[in-house]
Amino acid sequence: MMDYEERLEKLIDALEWQAVEGGSFAALEKLSACGVEWGRRYACRSPGCPGCRGRNVKGRQKVLAERFAGCTKEGMGFLTIVLPGTNDLDQLGPLIDREKTRLRNRIRSGRAASPDWGYVFVDGTVEIDALSIDQVHALAPERRDLLLKVAPLGFGNTGPTWLPTFHCLVYRADIPTEEFQGCLERVWKEPGQVDFQPLYRHRSFDESLRRIGSYINKFTCSVDLCAPVRGAKIVEQWPAAWEADLVNWLHERRNAFERLHFIIGQKRS
């Protein structure tokens, strides 16, 4: 794995090349000005920037601690939903928006059936992975089998397949874990597509929130590959052009980090 400075340098080179070829200058200008303009106080708020990425993680950890203050581990859960993939980055936004609507509708359906669902609160983050066809064989078997069902991973692909995933901290009140997960599995039906787990049993509530806040906002732009040797793992960094494509896509919004977050509030009486 390359270090942060090397990765940032390669990202800026890729953004410059894309801009010269007719792409957007927005992300490049923000990254180039970070820590330079406004008397070195300008922050680009780009996931591609190591400094701003670290500040975003700390900010999200603080928000989660404040948002769920007073809750207990027993009433919380960590939800992961693996979404359909796409080969077209322009379709990623509509795809994510559609899946957010499906999640909201599923929770609304639960509220129609039981008043307990009115207390459900979801703080979600979208993680976006990318994969090439020649990496599929080296994935963990469970991950590979699931992605082959939900994503367009074909030998005709010349670029990456974009793979969005929802990671959500959920206040579930008194709803049993099995009931909550089962409700969502009526929409996302493939085995392993929905995973709802209690918070870390061996850690305090505050420590659980800090670790989850760090994990879901990491933006590593890498792929975990399983080596042929049992128990081994290889982490392979994306090509810089992939990261540049994603960073440019995120900067179509004023705050790129905000594009990766969403909330489903409690039902108002």
C-alpha cells in the first residue's frame, strides 16, 4: 500500500490529466488550494485529501456520539446493505437515491405494522467500492458469490464496476434483531446482502461508536483480495484514474462528504 502523500500525488496527477482531456477542474482546484489559500486555512473537504478525510472522520465520530447519547448498546445495531452495482458512474447517483427510497419505504412499512418501528432512527453512510473483472476470482468466496448476483461483472467491461454499500448505525428500540433484518431481506433478497449486527459486545458504547465512525468513513479506495494461501489477504490500491473519477463525481455537490451521508428520522407523533 502506498502512503498518503504518494496516493495524493498520484490522484492530483490523474485529476490534471482528466481536466486536460476535457473533464472537470472542480476537485483539482479544491485539492490544490487545500491548506494554501485563505492564509493556509482553506479546507477542500474532499475525500481524496488525507487531512480533510481525517477531520471528517473525527467530525462524524463527534456527531454520532452526540446523536446517540443516552442510547444503550442493547437498543442499537450496525446495518450493512450491499447494493446493486453499475458500470456507469453517471448512474451511481440515481442508483443510490433509489436504494435510499427503498430503505425509507421499508421502514415506513414496518411503522404501519407496529408502533415500535416509529422509534427507529438511521444514520447512514454510503461506501463506494470499485472492482475490475480480473480481480473477481481473488475475492473472498462469500463476497464473490454475492457480487456476481447483484453487480454487472462481465468480461466485456473495460473499466471498473462501482459497488455501493450502505453502512448504518440504527437505533432499533425494542425490535428484535431477527425481525429487523427479516423486514429488510424482503427487499434485498440475496443471501448476505443484508447484515444487521449488535454493537461490539467486548467494547464500551462510546468506543463502539468511535470505531464504527472511523470504519464507515475511511475512503481507502482499495480492494481486499484473498490470496491462494489459506488465511492470507492482499490489499490492492485502485488505479489513480478510478479514484479521480470518483472524487470528481463526489464534487458535483458543494460538500463531497455530504453526498455520502443520509438520515432516516423517527416518526413524529
